[in-house]
Amino acid sequence: MGYKKKDIFDDAVTSGLVEKYTDIIGLLSEDVLREGLQKTPERAAKALQFMTQGYHQDAGEILRSALFKEEYSEMVIIKDIEVYSLCEHHLLPFFGKAHVAYIPNGYVVGLSKIPRVIDVFARRLQVQERMTHEILHAIDTELKPLGVAIVIEAVHMCMMMRGVQKQNSSTTTSAFTGEFRKMETRSEFLSLIGTKLR
């Protein structure tokens, strides 16, 4: 059957979220019947479902849908993959770029599947540290490569819009398995993506 990407808007979930968002807007002392806000609860309900659709997707299924036997055994890098997620602590966005590499061990995967796997885990309520390891684990489990490397660089609106309000801060997380635990291989990867881990 293969993997098909689809947007999921469950009617019961949408209805429940519309009710909650209507209450939230009212609690903020806004007029929920004001022209600009009349459709906001429904729009927000659908937006939240879209931004958390990863709960209904299977990273393993995505990877298995495009595995190809290939004797290529050099590093494969997909870099500058856009990442958009929601911080689970404040429900505010964090976003940035992911860089992923793997060294094949008999199989390669369709290049578009790596960004799709990232979306599976990014489209959930997340913390960047856990998301980094979830992506790494999914690729390592399904491809069984000689090694996997991932670096995610992101800015967090919960730090920029509220709290400490630091506008120029960013967060970098990384994880490595197999051959990428060797300093030489890891250094090659970091050099190729143009990132220095501090």
C-alpha cells in the first residue's frame, strides 16, 4: 500500500477544540463575536491538528516505503531541512534546521523520506532534545546503517517572546550512532554541514 501524506481533521476533535478556543478567547477579555474573531476558534482548531499530525503518522512505515538495495557505503547527508515544532511547555513554536547523515549498510532510502520522518516527530508537542533522539532512533532502527548523525539548530519563541526574551539565542542538539561516534567521521560530517558544536 505504501505511505500517503494526508492532513487529518477529526470532526469530534475539531468541535471540542473550537469550544475550548472560544472559551480561551473569552477569558482573555475579547469579544468572540467580533468579526475578526468569529472563525478564529475553528481556524485555530484545524491549525493545531495540522501542527500535531505527527501523532497519527508512523516514521517506520515512511522509511520502509522507499528502501532500496544499494552497495553505496559512503556518507549520505541531507542538510538544511526546515523544522517547525511546538514547545510542549508553552505551546509556542520553535523552528530551525536539521542536518542528517547516515552511512548505508546495503540499503539507501528515498531522499524525501528523511524530511518526512523529521516532520513526524516535529509535528508533535516536543522538546528539541527528545525530538533529536527520536529521529535518530527511527532512522537507525529501519535502515540499520553503519551510523547515523543528526544536528538540529533551532530558535524557541518561548525564549524570545516571553520569559528571558533573548532574541539572538539558538539551541543546538546532536546525536550520533555507529561510525559517527568516531571523531574523524563526526568531524567530516560537521565540516560538511558547516556547524561547530560547542
